[in-house]
Amino acid sequence: MKSIIALAAAAGTLLAAAPAFASPECTKEPKEKWLSEDAMKAKATELGYKAEVFKVEGNCYEIYGYNKDGKAVEVYFNPVTGAVVEEEIEEKK
């Protein structure tokens, strides 16, 4: 019985944490209105980012790479405007 309660508690914790792993809300516009991937890559470069990985995540463009200061970053962009929605600077370990 204790193991069932512990398992239920662990599952509840994981479900409560699930939104923390979701990408941000970048746009509600349809993909037909998005910048092309090439245009977004160019925009990111103009903003000082060097993308190592570029992908679509949810309704965002996302890069893993480096900012203008050479720090490792994960950045989410609005795919319609190219604006930065969220940036996370990787901490050195």
C-alpha cells in the first residue's frame, strides 16, 4: 500500500512539473505567416546569435548556440516577428 501511495505522489509531482518543460507561447499565427527558416536564421545572426542547432519547437523557432558575448544559450523566437521570446544562458558547470 505504501508503494502505491509513493508511486501516486511521484506521478503527481511529475505531472505538476510538466508545464515547466514546455516551450513558451511564441505566436498564435498560422505557419503561413511565419518567417522562413532562412529568414529567421538571418535575423538571429543579426541579433548576435550563432546557432549550432535550429529547430521548430511548438509554436516557436528555437536555437541552441551562442550569444554575442560567446555564452551558450537556448533562445525561443516569435516566428512571425523574429523577436526574442525567451533566452536562457547556460551556466558553466
